[in-house]
Amino acid sequence: MNDDPFGKFGLAAKQLWHRGAVPLVIGACCFGLALGGAAARDWGSYDRAAVENGQVWRLHTAHLVHLGWAHLWPNLLALLLIGGLLEEFLDPAEWVVASLVTGFAISAGLYLLHPETEWYVGLSGVLHGLVACGVVMMIRARALGLGIGLGAGLALKLLWEVIYGPVPLTAASVGGAVVVPAHLYGAIAGALCGIGFAAARRRTAPGTAQL
């Protein structure tokens, strides 16, 4: 007798929740803060002067608040798509680590290398980092076509932004200026996370030789 009244459907739902829990929580945080309006945005944004005055939580919360709904929805859609692409390649713990590391790396990069950037919000830099991390893990898993194709697309986008600035119409669609270094630093940090995850998995893989 099957003790699970939902059978295979219940098992599939549990697996889907396990794989998608972290991006769902990230999206829920972004949505909840958006409901808070300008007050929540002002509380969570990267504000250089406020960080210097000890409000260090902004180094992370800046990536969860947005300029407005027009800025939020594209990022939530991208998060959903990235979550679907990476569900087979990143486990929940790796999702958490990659999200936190890329978010902090972006904020630290802006603070240390771009003193002219006094204010920043948005998830897009972290999303670039998650894609870069996923590319590394896809290549590790021998999903070469998907990994190389996605990596090439990301590299071309970053190259365009570094040389020419934001992709056309991006700033107009989100309602504010695009901070290009956030995308670049996010991608670099994400790729490094992927390399670290791949190395950790190699060490813990069954049959790995121990010295």
C-alpha cells in the first residue's frame, strides 16, 4: 500500500519545491519589499553614505529592492527562467551561497572601485552572477551545448555593456540608469562560485582518491 496519498505527483512536487525553494524565496522577498514602496526601497538600497555610517545590511538588501514595478517584473521573470535552467545544476545550498556571494561582491566592488556610484538597487547583477555560476556547472556536467551557448551570450552582453554601455532601451524600460559594473562584478563572482562548487563536488565525489 502506498502511504503517500499523492503518489508520484507528491514526490515530484517535493522535488520541485526542494530545487526551486531558494529562487522562490528570493522572488518573494523582492515582491514583499516592492509592496513597501518608497519606504522599503529607501531602507534597503545601496546608499554609500549610509553604508559608511554603519548600515551594512544595505550591501545585501540593495539587490532585493527595485526602482518600481517596471524594474521588478523583468528581474522576477529572469529569476524564474534562470531557476528553471539551473535546477539540475545547482543544489539549494549552492543557490544560497552564490546569491549571497555575488550580492556582496557587487556591493563591495561598487564601494571600493566606484566611489562615484552613491546609490544602487536591483537584482540584475546577482542574476548575471547566477548565470555565470550556472555556465561553469553546466560545463562541469558535460552539458556543453547549453553551457557554452549561455556563456557566449553572457560574455557578448557584458562586452557590449563595457564598450558601449547598457543594452539599448534598458534604462528606459526600468525607469533609471543601469549600473554596468554591477553586472560585470556579479558575473565574475558567480563564475568563481561555480569554480569553487565544481572543485568541492570533485573532492566529495564517490571514488575520489584521498591522499
